[in-house]
Amino acid sequence: MLVDMPPATFSEQLHFQAPLWPDSLFGHLIATAVPGVEEWRNGVYRRTLRLPCGFGIASLRPFPDHVACTLELSDSRDSASALDLCRFLLDLDADPLAVDAALSADPLLAPLISAAPGRRVPRTVDGAEFAIRAVLGQQVSTKAARTHAARLVAAFGKPVGDLFLFPLSFDPAALAMPESRRRTMAALLGALESGLDLSPGADRAVAREWLSSLPGFGPWTVESILMRSLGDPDAFLPTDLGVRLAAEALGLPSTPAALVRRSEAWRPWRAYAVQHLWATGDHEVNRIPA
């Protein structure tokens, strides 16, 4: 059962414009999943949802022509909002033909596009949650970031069925991390409380400016949040180590400034270029577990 109420459960097929390359899409969500909030079980990705009228759990399974979606909701009025969040999470409203055609114009990217057409940008169902997770993940490995997040959920998460809602309010002093990052977290929590909007419909320019003004928020953190929380298709991470290593291996410029100049030709789809560059590495985010 969900929090406080018997759940309303229903299923729907989420359709999309083909092609869709599921490996790095679901692989990224699975590899970075916060224990207690998200899980991969028997070929299904599950996670909690914070919704206008209540809470829910979404279960998503990829198929060649659709994504099967099952929703458990504490309030049936949230059905449309929950479906919208699931579509946003999986970037199902993208136009892969337009994206792939634009990026294929670069001869060094073209082989990547041809090998994996229809890559999507893995996003989030909660912009504030992702921003908090981005701070937790600063300068640490994916595994360490998940550990920090799991501890936070264990201490402050709200139960929803067999999972938990990720906490959006807590005392940063409770975090086992350097004092400088606690200050960064405190600044983010204060901004969110003061009205910083990180939802898909938010003003991206306003969000970028506000995030950039916070202590400890460099370009990588800001652009990651713009990419995953607000769905900015042109967010770009030229300082990311994986992006730079992939660029160097492909013969692209690998210094951030030179890579930014080269990426001008990829606008307005640079977030998708990042997905293709990341996918050149042998990392668990690039594959769905067997």
C-alpha cells in the first residue's frame, strides 16, 4: 500500500517516435539508482513519484515499440501528471530523426549516431531531487554518490509502499561530507525554499543564472541539472572527464574551450551529443543489466 491511502493502479503503453536506443537510457537510470527510491527488478525499472495530490510508484519496462508503464497512485487524480513525468524521465517526446540528422552532419560523430540511432537523454521525475543528488555526487564516484544518497534516504525518506520518497528537506550538517559541500547543499536547499524552480517547464535562463550564483556550483553541476531536471536539449558538459576522453579518442578537441567551439555546430542538440560521447566508454551506465 502507498502512504495513508489504498492505491489506485493502472497500466498504459507509452509510445514514442522510433528509433529509441534503450541501453544507455535505462542503463543510466539503473546504474545511478538510489537504493530505496529506485530499483531494477526482473526487467522493470521502478521508482517513487512526488505528485500534486499525493504520491506514487512508477514501473517501466522497455519494449521495441513502447514502454510499458504501471502506476500505483495514492490519488487517482494524479494519473495524467504521473504519465507526463514518466514520459519526461525517458525523453519519449524527442524527435530522434531531427536530432540524429543534425549530429550526423559532423563526420566524427556520424559513426556514433549510425551505431546507436535514437539515443535519449535520461532525465528525472523531480528536479529538486536531482539537484540534491548532483551536489552529493560532486567529485566522487557513481558508487559513492549512491551511497551518500542512500544514507540520506534512510535517515529522512518518507515511505511509499516498499520504497521511499527522496527527501527535499533536511539538515546538511547530518551529511558525511566535507564542510565546503555542506555549505553548497545548504545554499541549494535555501534557494529551493526561496522559489528556485527546477521543473521541466521552468525558465532555463533564470534557473541557470540562479544556480550559477550558488557557492560550489560550477559549470558541470549547473549544466547537469539543466540537462536532467529542466530537459534542456542543448546543455553541454565540456569539462566532464568522460566527455573529454571520448572527444580525444574520436579526434575531436578535448580541451573545454576548443570543444565548446566545435560543439557550436551541434546546437541545439548538444545534450544528445553528450550521451553519444559517454556511450563510447565501458561503463555500466551504457548497458541494461542482463
